[in-house]
Amino acid sequence: MDTRVYYFGNHFKTPFGHKRQLKYRIRNYLASFKRKVSNIDFDGAILSEAYANWGINDKLKEEGYKVCMLPWHADPGFRLSTEYAAVANGLDYGDFNFLLSEYFIDRVYNFRSFFENFLQCNHIKLVIFANDMTAINRIAISACKNVGVKSMIYLHGLPAGSYNAIDNNRADYLCVWGDRMKELCVNAGVNANKVIVMGNAKYSGQKFPDTHPASFDNVLVLSRAISGAPSDSVKRPIENRGLSIDYIYMVEEALKRVGVNKATLRLHPSENGEWYKKFIDSDFYTLDDKSLMDCLSDKTAIVSPASTVMFDAFLCGIPFFAFEPHTIIGYEVVPPFDGSEEEMPIAKSISELVDHLQHNIVASHALIDKYINPVVDMSKIKELLPNG
């Protein structure tokens, strides 16, 4: 569903059916034949697909735990197994009738049993997932529950959809970055006992400099990317990609009203810059292709939709102007980007954005204490692990 309906269209770098995506799959498949025998020792490991830049895997290793990637990411032998390949290929290439057939459903159950055996034979202690929306992850979470292996979601950012009692709630535990995120999850119906406030190694304990006064010498504009996957099981809206272009046009108009003649445009990693070039004013916007921190190194202000980059702006002392024009978005905007937090003023129209730019109305550092735990607290995870 996600690749066929959501991750489709040339506004993405490698959408479903893209020739580069097919070439990548063929290359990896052929390379796997040379490495059928895995040399990865999974015995007694924690399996994790938590985003590396958030630091949880490194913290676990520092505590003396063995951490391995999930086997279908790390082990060519596992990827070539009949049980996994039947499900993965079906999800990638099968039509809807095939995916709903008894034959394919049997293959799903076979894979779940195969993964259950893998978990038991390798004495896996814990499995950490980046999300519980993808089909493979949902099957894997079910397998963990069947054999008594603890599972958890480690959020890789602020929720893209709404807080609800379905998403990020399928595993045994949910790790969030700060107290406010836990509060929002609990208010949405998630059991408080399963939500662990853990922090984020990139931000927790960091010294955040004072935000310097805004100037418009070198403005960074973040695009409003269209979601490439369903991010909300309650509403499941599909957005119009033209809204991404509308967004940067609206920001351009506001910036020009305050005397800005040029700005840098940074796209989401999933987006296709060549597609954007067909629509943007190249005399005004320059597309950025640097790493995030290199990009931020010389910026004097940021205009952005809801984005975790807000915390990176705080790290660099850059004024962050939040712009969420509610008339063009599909998903519900969640705190702190919905206007409910006094520390996060939100411009909802071009005129409001102009006012914020003129009067330096920016996000406050006070959000850090609410959304980011001051330390990375591994104690709760250690309590869950067998033998300490």
C-alpha cells in the first residue's frame, strides 16, 4: 500500500517502479549469492533498526550489549531465505488480489514462524523497531509477542501523523525523547506504563547557545515534503504533491515582502530536486546539497514546516520561524506545531509569516526542556533485558 499509493511519482527520488530502485534490487540480489553464508553472530544480541544518528545503538554498546541490525537488513543469507523472500517479493511486486490471497497469507504465516525460530535459536534479548507501520515490522512484532521476546519502538522524530492509540503502540514498549511526548501519547490513549522517556543522544545533555537575532542575509527554507508512507492509521489521507510547490511559493512571497531576494531551499532526503527545478524560481531559490550541519553552519534564519530540524536550529543558535498554513496540509499537525504551545508561535498564513519575520517571533528554547530529556536514560531498557 505505501509504495504503490504513497511512495509513487517523480517528486520522489526513487519512487515505486523507478529504474534506479530496480537496478539497486538486482545488484543486491546478485551480490547476495556471493555471500550466502553469514558471518554475523546474532547470538544473545539486541536487534535494532533505530536510526543511527539518534545514538541509542551506540549507548547500548557502551553498556556492553551486542547490537545487530535486523537480519533482513544485515544478513544476505536471511534475505535469500525462501520464507523471507516470498513475503518481501510479494509485498514489492504482488498486486492487491495476490496480497489478499490465501496463498500469500500462508507465506506471511510461514515467515512469522521462521522469524520466531530465528529469535529463539539466537537467544535474542530485545528487538527495537523504527516504526510499526510497515508490513514486515508488523509481522515481526507479532512474532516477538508469540515467543516472549520484548519489542519496542524508538521514535525517530516527532510523529508525522496524529498522536493516537494505534500507531507506535503495537510493540511492547515505546521510547520517546521527552516528558511532553509521553504526555501526548498517554492523552491519546497509550498505556503510560509502556512509554519510556529515554532522551536522544544527539540532543540530550547538549549546550544550546542563545538564539541570535534574526537577519535575512542567508535564509534557509525547508520544503514541506509529501509523505511517502501512511503515517496515521486513523485518517490515512493522501496528499496532493502540488501543495509542496504551493508551500515554497508562499514562503517566497513572504520573504520578498521583508526584502529578501535569495534563499536556500533544502529538500527532504526522499524528494527529487530535478522535479522541484521545474517549478521553483531559480533566481530566488538555490537548492542545497550539503549535509544538514554543513548547511546550517552559515544560516541566519530558518523558515520551516513541522520538522525535527528545529532542534538542530537550537543547537546552532539559528532563529526558527515555524510556518504551517493549515489550508494546504493533509495530516493533522501535532504539538508543538499546532499552535497549542506558547513556546512555539505558528504562522498560518503569508501575512502572519511576514509579521513573525518582521518582529522576530521565533521558537523558544523552552521547548527543549519539554520535548528532550536532559540525559539519555538507559535504565528502563536495562530493566527489560534478561539477566540485567
